[in-house]
Amino acid sequence: MAKGFMYILKCADDSYYTGSTVDLELRLAQHQSGEGANHTRKRLPVVLVYYEEYQDIADAFYREKQVQGWSRKKKEALIENRSEDLPLFSRNNQSGE
């Protein structure tokens, strides 16, 4: 199995895009050149703000889907390495939203 990456990009409109890939450098170049996802194509330029590396692309894809479901505040806690704050922004903890 190929190793993989889960990554978060910050777009020009201040939105976040979460993806996964086996080649992070190539995928970032694709996003920057407008060959990436429709979301990023319309919001260039993009900046890599976070990534995690996995031994298996399937694990990176699973993590991508997990993080895609998170609120903006929870993604920002992850990006800022505030792991202690992640439970505060869970969907089942309405006080943190």
C-alpha cells in the first residue's frame, strides 16, 4: 500500500479545504495551478496550513472524511495544535460551536 497524506488548505476566501493524496507536493501544485478540486479552483491561491502522514492512503482518506465533517473552529484547533480544545468543538457539544 502507498503511504498517504491528509491535508488542509486555506483558500483565498478564508475557507478551508480538506483532502488526501499519495503525493502531497504534486497535489499542492495541482491545486495552485487550478487543476485541483472545484472548491479550490475558484478560491486561488491556496496555502497548506496542516497535514498528517499515514502509512496507508486508506487511513489518510478515512481521516480526510473525519475532518471534513468538523466545524471550522474544530479544524482551527487542529491546525493550531490545540488538541486539548478538540472535544470542546465536537458536534455533540453545542456550547463549543
